[in-house]
Amino acid sequence: MVIRTIKLLDDTAVTLQRLDPRRIRLFPLSPGEEIKDVDGTINSVDYGNGDFSITIGSVIEVGRKSKYKVDSIQKVEGTSLDGYYLIINTLTRSSQLIMPFLGNTRKAYAWGKNFSNCFIGTEKKGDYALSIYLLYRWEPDIDFVKFEKEMLSHDWYISQTDPDLQHVMYEFKIPDGHEDISRIIKGEYSLISPKGKTQILKFHGAPADGRLAKVFSKDLTLREELIIELSETERVQLPYNAELMSTFTPEKEVYLEKYRITIKKNSDDAVNQVW
């Protein structure tokens, strides 16, 4: 468990705790100001009258030379874990539905240890829906070296790049004519082949009667739950043959340049890679 405690000028302490590659816990709750959008989204939290603050887009350090870029901030209160979750990577729909076609299960892909996210394109290449990209936090140890050899030996492997020195990204081809992946990208979840549905559930260890399986079967009880969730002042009319999960949003499934960890030189305003 990686923890960093910061002592403020007023002798209070703020703690950052790495939960996994995608989340860091920040506690306690801020005694100062939380700056929010009109919709209530937290943009920043402040401690010690500006002594320590975190904003969306901030680069924070937890552990020796281990830097993370904050994507969003979620408040947690009313429990023994009062504080905030600093979301580093918001998992894409691709990580849920397309990554499983690489085979095996989450464990084989270091899901809880190094895996950051899955994309089906990059902003730099403009190659949406042409490749699968797996983003990982790089670690200088023998276990990661062994893991990387497994990635490079995959039948679909194409190349490896380093967005910044905190991360490595592996590119895999989407085979021409892969019908299940094509259906998923189109939002035709119920039309995924039985074999494809089984692989997705197996990859995540999801139950055969769970929510994801119900999406695949257009389960009537799930359909009614969605209608209730979507209805506010009056009942929403959902077409009988409608899919029970929203379609892909391309900009949320592509690796964007803003995700790279960057810092400013002390000497000027030029932005450079951290490493």
C-alpha cells in the first residue's frame, strides 16, 4: 500500500493513498473550499487556505517518483472513509466490451496492479476503431518485464509506445471483419455472438444473470429499471427493441494528448514531458 502524508502549515495532515492504478484516496474532507461546476461536479479542493490544493488536471506524486494526473474528483462522506476519490483513469466502454476479445481474464492483464485503461484509437493518429490500445503504469521490476513479454507475444500485437515515462501503451490490431467488435462499436450489444458474450462475461468474472448479461439479452426487468431511471416528471417511452446500454461516444474511447503527464519548466512557460 502506497501512502503519502503531507503536513500543512497549521500542523494538520492530508493523506494520499493509492488504491489501484486508476484511483487515489484523499482524506480527510477539505475544511476549506470545494469549487464546483453548476452541475455540482467538483473541480478542486483546498486545504489550509491554499497551503495544499488539488484541481482536475493536477499532477500529484504518491510514492517515490510516481506521478498521477487527476481526471475527476468524487466526494465520499457519511462513512468511515470520508474524503475524496481522485479518479486517475475513468474506464472506457472499450475496457468493458472490447478488451475481453484479446482473450483470457482480467488477471492476465494486471487489471488491479498496472492496467490503466483501454482505448480503440488515439487523438494523435486519428485511428478510431482500427486498433486496441492498452495503457499501463510502467514499473521497473522483473514482474513487469515478464508481463511485457506476454503482451509482445500476443497474436494481435502491433507496437509499443511510451506516452510519458510513467506509462507504456501497447497497440493491438482489430482483425479485419471481426463481427463482434464491429457490432459492439455500433451499439448492437444484443447481436454479439454467444461465444463473444461468454468471453466478455468470463473476462470480467461477471455472473450469467448479472447486469451485463441482461444487457446482452435485452432483459425485460432491466428494461423497466432503465425506464424508471430515465423518467423524471413523466414515464420515458423506450422502444421495445431498444438496446439496453448507450452507444459508444468516440471521444471517450480515444487516448487524448491531455492525458499525458506534463510539467512546466521553472525557467519559462514551455510545457515538456515529465521525464
